[in-house]
Amino acid sequence: MLVENVTMLGHKDHGKSTLIGSILMLTNSVSNTRIEEAKRYSEKLGKSFEPAFILDSLEEEREGGLTIDSTRAEAKYKDLAFEFIDVPGHEELIKNMMSGASFAETAILLVSAKPGEGIRKQTKRHVFVAKMLGIENLIVAVNKMDTINYDENAYNKITKLIGKFLSNIKFDGIIRYVPISAYNGENIIRRSDKMKWYNGMPLLEELYRMTKGAGKKDKNKFNKLRAVVQGYIEDGNKKLISAKILNGKIEKGKITFFPGNIERYAKKIILKGRAVAKAGEGSSVAIELDKDIENPRGLVIAKEGEEPIVANKLNALIFTLAKLTPNSKIVIRFLGNEVKCNKLSIIKHIDTTTGALSKKSLIEPLNAGILDLELESDIAFERYNILKSMGRFSFYIENKFGGIGIVE
């Protein structure tokens, strides 16, 4: 059964964990024992039954009503299995959110319709970061419709505002809007009689159709071999190159390593302990070469005449957790390598809550920017819109995680 990763986005308390808990129950993807345990814990805290407790496994999350780390839960629907990745919505936990969101191409954004909640700064930041991490398909689930008596006008106002923001940040993926009540399980598997004005599909059906490709945009397939070397492994008296294939396929014959333009001959390809004629995208392989390479970790493998971009200068879009200035000393972590940045030029500052661009001498925390970076040595890469896995990186400021970036 095909498993599709789906990231849950949104501000704290807007219902991400509650929605996953309801989906698990409605699809019979959770045991009665787990449901009863969640009910008992709800009673212990003096609360009505909370579906989120099915998901939140840490006691401090339950008592604080706050998802601390990314949590996964799988639900089966028709011939698919969705693995929902619940990521923290609290501003201080956005680093954990970035880790969770990086595993998916599809996301559900929860926006609360409850008076006083609505679209918040963190709602927008989640979408901005998710777009950078490769989210291409988005369902905006307007939650807590039961708190506004299922009012169509209020729903339309929220979808208009979030649609404007998505346009401002140039989110060009597939977008669907669905009104729901996660707590009551309404409009998740079946259309709700309380929202007869809504003509679309229930949430899971929209997600199913999106995953199956209904309306998915065409993509230009990048077929060139790209594999990253993870190091050497021992096989008896032989040293084999260990590599992860990021794109295309590898087979016996001439291959080239970048940077350095190092030519070698692949004598044998080993996949899962067996010699194979070829191996494709996503595979981890061991390669027997005709001649060893010194310190190969982080090198990129390509076929003869199909070289990647090799340079020490990048134009990048970054999201930062800390203040970033032209004097900041940063280190780029890319494909297993660490490379110091010798020069940093700020071209534009981007407000992640509005999408507005401006010229500033620094990038403020939790915002983004367009930078020119000059590294101390060459790296092999592709632009993000060509091959995501070779176009994104993380960076560190004074040995602390600073944020993420993509090559423009």
C-alpha cells in the first residue's frame, strides 16, 4: 500500500493534533485501547474527551496542550495510507517544525475560525517555511466551524485572506479549502449537513484526490544521475564507496565525482548486499571503483558529460532563527559537508508574515532574505527548482542552528 507523507501546519491550539486524532478514529486506524486510554486521561485532567490525546504521547504535551516535537500517525483511506506528521505550532519550536515538514510534499494548514484566533503570524510563517522545504500541495482546513455556527461568510473571509497571503509569497502549488470541525469530526470523511453551502469534497477525499494526482501540475523530469557519497565501507579486503542516489540511476561504467571532476570506473554496483546492473532514485548503494578517492564524503556522482553546477558563489533564499548581518560568521551544511561562508551580502529582507520585500542591513529573526554567499571552497549543487535535494541547505551561526536556505 502506498504511503503518502502529509505535514500538519498551523498556529498552536488551532487543532492539528485534534484533527489527526479524529481521522484515526474515523478511519478505524487506532485501537479501542488507545481511545479508552485517551478518554481516561481527559477525565483525569477534568476535560471532555480530547481526540488530540490519542496522538500526544508526552505527558507534558497533554497537560500543557502543546505539541513539543514532531509526531507521526498513520491512517488508511481507500487504497492509500496517509502518514500525518504533527509539527509544533508554537513560535519557539519552529526548528522542530522545519524538521517535521521536510519529509512531505503535501500539507494540511489548520486555521481556526474561532473568534479571537483566526490567521496568526505563526500560521503564515509555517506556510512560508513549508514552501521553502518543498511543500507543493496544500489543503487549508478552516477548523472550529462549530464555534461560529458554521457561518459561510466567516469561512469565505478567512479563505480570501489566506489566499491573498499565499499569492504574496508566490505559492504556486495546488490549493484546496475545506471547512471542518476537527473536534466533532465534521466534514472529514463525509459532508456535514451543517455546512450544506460547501460544495467541495470532505477533507480526506480532497487529500486522496490530490495525492492521486487530480489537478497536479506537470513537472519537467530531471533525469540526470545525482548521488552523494557518504563515505567508505569495508567489504573484506576491499573499500567500497557508499552513496545515496538522489536522482536518476547508476550503473557500471564511467562516472565522475564533483567538485574536482574526478573520473573513475564503477566496476560493481551493490544494492542490499547483491550485485545489480543498475540502481535508481532513493537507493543506497555500495560502489566498487577501479581506483580509490581520498576523502570522498560529500562528493556528488554524475555521469560523463552531465556535470552539476560547481561554484563557491550562491544566490540563496534563507529563513533565519537568529539575527543575520553581513558580519555574521556562518557555516553551510550541505550534503554532509560543512563549508564556511567568507562573504555574505543581503540583497532583500522578506517579512514572513506578509511576504513584503524590503532593503535592510540585517535579516531579523523568524524572517527571510535573499542573499549572495561566497564560500571558502567550491560545492556541487543544483538550483532548488531543478532538484530540491541538491538545492537546499542548513546553516549555523556560532555553532548554533541558524536556519535553512535554498539555492535560487
